[in-house]
Amino acid sequence: MFDTLNFFKKPQTSKLGDKLDQLSKLYLNSPSSEKIKKAIEFADSAHQGQYRKSGEPFLMHPINVGLILASLKMDADTIIAGLLHDVVEDCEIPISKVKKEFGKNVSVLVNGVTKLLQLDEKIKGDSQAENFQKMALATAEDVRVVIIKLADRLHNLKTIEHLPREKQIKKSRETLDLYAPLAHQIGMHKMAVELEDISFKTIHPIRHQMIEDALKKNDLSRDHLISRVKKAVRKKFSDARIEVKITGREKRIFSIYQKMKKKKSFSDIYDVFAFRIIVENAENCYKSLGIIHNLFTPITGRFKDYIAVPKNNGYQAIHTSVMTFDGVPMEVQIQTDAMETFASYGIASHGLYKTNVSDDLIQAKSRQLVQRLIETKDRSSSSLEFLENIKSDLSGKDVYVFSPNGKIFTLKSGSTPIDYAYTVHSSLGNYCLACEIDKKLAPLSTILKSGQTIEIIKSKKKNVNPDWLNFVVSSKAISEIKKQLKQIKISDARALGKDLLEESLQDSGIELKEYPNEQLKEIFQILGARSLNQLLVDIGSGKRTSNFVSQSFSEALRGKKKKMTQLAPEIKIGSPKKYGALKFPECCYPVSGDPSLAIHTETGITIHRNECNNLHGLLNKSGRYSNVVWEKSKSSEFLSALNITMKNEPGVLADITKLISENNTNIESVSSRHLDENFVEINLRALVYDLNHLSLIIESLDNHKMVTSVSRHGQ
């Protein structure tokens, strides 16, 4: 099959290969096992002549990664991708060859891991940890990519002693800052605690040894006590006729160290010793709590019900601490089999083929978790299908890009280099001339993807272009561009508008001179413009976009004008309170100063921003529409809605509401939802005077150090 000697004849790797083969056969079918063997041979060929720092053949690493994935009972494609995860990056094997030999699914996974490996190299400093987890998920097109990367990191840590001391510490700190939190985020706690403990031991070997010795000493003195507790608990459950599995659970060393840093004393840590009680269903979890509290005295303030209110990552259990015999405190965790499985493996629990696990419960919890991670409405039809086929838009509402110095910026999905420039600083946006994406020149209208590095090339003078309004998506960019365009001379604005309109028309294969005067007048009427001159000035000054105007031109030229709705006289609006039948819909929340259209129907007049997603459909319906002219009014107040993403820190919401109030704004309502353990999204409705007032509020929020993004609802 491959031009190499048979892998299974090599003594150093054959035992590992046999182990992987046997492990995979426990839950995979024969064709899948054969495919895994083929992948080992492929990896052997690709890595021939390569050795690790330990002197072992490099092949030992991918096989061990495969073993970790098989121990999680991952599907065949995931294991194969784990075996091949280094062949593209380290062996210059084209991804097309991987696809040809092992199929599209495997090639997608391998390519995803390769991207994450490249992401590693861009991360600079632990200050980036706060966004790394989200960025990794956004970069990966399949959750399994992240699982493979975690398995790769775990095996590298297990053999870290062969690296120079400096690199050992660097990799371990990186793991504690980035990868262990990522594992916790997707619910893979067993993986997370192993990453944490190895990293902690590497960085602080003496501290690790001290805690380990203290635990051993306590074990010797409390073995008898633990036996007494278990015996008493089993008897009570037997009397209650509840089947129970009791396991002693000692806290991980890194976890104890983290608590010691807060509580100062080893003896003050209540839950060094703990029991986990596993029962059949949730009802028995609560019955078990009653049994434990009747047997031992509960410790006040140490009860938490994560079944009724699960953690953000889907974790479920009842936690309580009690005083056992001789006044020794002990933590008790109560779960079902399914809860325990999910708590240990998170998303990877979908690869489990255990018959004693409630598949329905795991499926429900996993769906909740993934919904939070990827913010999608899609649902899988079954538990098994979930992991096998999950391919979602992990970027959700945000994309994460690098600056040239390695700083991560959070942008709205659909953002362009212009949006990025204004996110960094207004001056960078105003002087933007061109850009490089991953060190290659790219159009300023390019839609950005997570993981890319963006470098803005600046002009010596301001270079704001009204054409940018055709593709920017962030409120900060739109408001700043319009602000700068207002300062342009009328003659310059007309010239800019003419160039932009002709360019847009050219894209449709038509020219401005093709329009007879009568047809032009009709188009002006439709658009609410007095003349071509006014229309061009409006485009050049940012009041209209060339794309929207050119669409009306092209429709008229192609004989579609009969299907277009008729324009009513322009409507002047001051305060919304003056108009009984005037509606300001919640799809776009228009405010004074927004380029808007008024839709006339039998039930009244509805105002929509020009960029409203619903506007296009409304214009195709029968009825009339007119251009909105906003009149200044001291009494005008318009309801606006903002979506704010910020770090989940104590007091941040209070800061935000205070900041808004300081901008002379009344808040109508506030709601929030947790995106994950680190970030929360605030949906806020407030009354503003006009667009300038709203822009000031958005700018103030954007400048807050805990806020990662601000956008208008309907944008």
C-alpha cells in the first residue's frame, strides 16, 4: 500500500499499534479498524526518519494521540485524524492526498487541527487567554478538531521532561492559560484536570510534592474513617432500597493548590476528601441528599444544586458538605450515571457506546452545551449523529482576528478590514489605504475569518471613502465614516458620488448615460431625490449607498419599474410622539438621523432603516414608500436597542448602566445571557435623542475595557 516496511514489524511502535487496534475493536466495526491500521501505515510513511526529543520514533506521538481518542471512544474518523494530525504541517503532505486516501471528513479534521497548530504560534502572552477559547472554537469547523488538539497537547505534556526546562515551563503555562480552560469549556473535565496537574507539577515540582505528601499523610490517618463512612452510607441506601455506587474521590493536586492560594491553609479546604454517589435517576439524587443529611450533619452554606440549575458547560450534580465521624468534614457529590459520564467527557461523551448510560439525557445536556458554544439553532436528530455530523458555524456572531503584534480583536460576523481598523482606533480607520491579510494584499471589502492576521496600510492623509458604507457592518465604523464624510465639500462629494454610482452600475453592465431624462425623473421620484446632482452628493457624503441607488437604476432600465411601488411625498419626522399611526418597528429600531424609508400601508406608516433586513421584502409588496426627512426636535426620544458582549466580571453590568446614564440616557429594559463562563451578552433598550446621541453611547461602551463588542439590534 505504501512504500515503507511494515509498521507492525517495528518493535518500538508495534505494541502501541496493537493496543490501539484492540481498543478500537471494542466498539468500532471491522472496516473502521482496518481504516485505522491503514492510517498508522500512512503516518509511518510520512514521518519516516523523524524522531522526538526523547530519541523515540516520531510515530510514537500520533499513535499515543490515537490511543487517547480511542479511550474516549471517539469515532474512526477522529482517531484517524489524530494519527495524521502532523502530516500536513511537519511532512508537507498535501491535504488533497489525505482526502484521497481517507475521505473528506478526515481531511477536514486534519486541516482544522493544522489551523489550530498555526494558531498556537500566533498567541503571545497570557493576556490573550480570555479570547483564546472562543477563537479556537470559531476557527474549528468541527468540535472534534478541538478534541484532537487537546489529546495532542496531553500526550506532549506526558513526555515534556525531554524538552529544555525553559520550554517545559512555557508549554505548561500555556496549557494552564489556554488549553485546560478550553477543555473545561467543552465539558471535558477529566482531560482538563490531567492537563492542569501535569502542568502544575512541571512548573512547581516542590509545591506539587508538598501537597502530594500532605495528601498521603492524611490518607494514612483517615483510611479507617473512610471505610466507616462508606459502610454507614451503603447500609442507609440498602435500607432505603436504592441501588447506589459509592466511590471515594480525592481532589486533584492543582485544584487543592488553587484553593490554598485563596484560603491559605490546607486544613481549611473542606473537600480534600470526597465521595461521589451514583444513582439511577434524578429523583433518587434528591432522595440520596436526604439520606446523607440524615446520616451526617450538613455544613451550612456548602449546598449547591447543579441539577436544577446546571453550570454553563452543562455540568449537573448535587454538591453538599457534611461533618462525618469525629468531626471530619467531607464533600459529597450526587449524580446519575449519565450525569457523571457527561461531567467527565463533555462533548466527547457522544462517542460513548455504553449501554448503561442514559443516551437521552446525555443528548439533551450536550445539545444545551453546544448551543452555548456555537450559538446555533440547529439540532441533531440523535445522540450518535451529533458528534459524527456536527458541522456548524462556530463563529456564531463573532470572529476573532490577530493584529500584527499578536493581540486578539473580537469583531462582528461579516466584518471587513475597515471594521477591524475602526475597532482598533478611529484614526486607523480614517487613514486606511489598503490591507494585508496573513501578509498578502487583499481588498478592503474582504469578509474576515477567525484566526487571520490583519495589517492596515495607512495613508499620509485621511482616506475615508463613502464606498465603504456598502460593506462595513459595525456601528462604530458606520458612524465614524458618516461623521468624516460630512466634512467633505459638496463639489468633492458630488465627484465621489458620481464615481461610486458609475462603478456600481458598471457591475450590472449598464452606464448612466443610457438613461433617458424621463426615466431619470421617475427614478429620482422613487428615491425621493430632487435631481441627479442631489443624488450624487448624497452618495458622496454617505447619506445613501451606491449599491442601493444603482439597484433602482438597473430595475428601471430593465423594465421592472411597473412592479416597483410608488413614492409618496417625502415625510418629515420630528418626534415619534406626534404621529399616532407612525410605527418604529423592533426589527431595526430607527432613530432620528438614520437613513430611512417610510412604508405606507392601510394600517399606517412604518419607518425602517435603509439597512434593515426586512426592508427589501417590504419594498416588493404593493403600497407606497417615501424618503424620511428627520426634523430636529428638543422633545424627540427614540427607542434604540444595543447588543453588548462583555467579560463576566462582578460589577461590570453596574458600570455599563452607570456609563449609559452618564450619557443622559434612560434605560427602558435590560436582559442578559451567559455565552460561557467568561463572557455575557447584554441586550439593552434605551431612549436616545438622535443618531449622534446613540453614536456617543456606543463609542463610550466600546471604550470600556471589559466590553468586547457593541452593535445595534437589526444591524
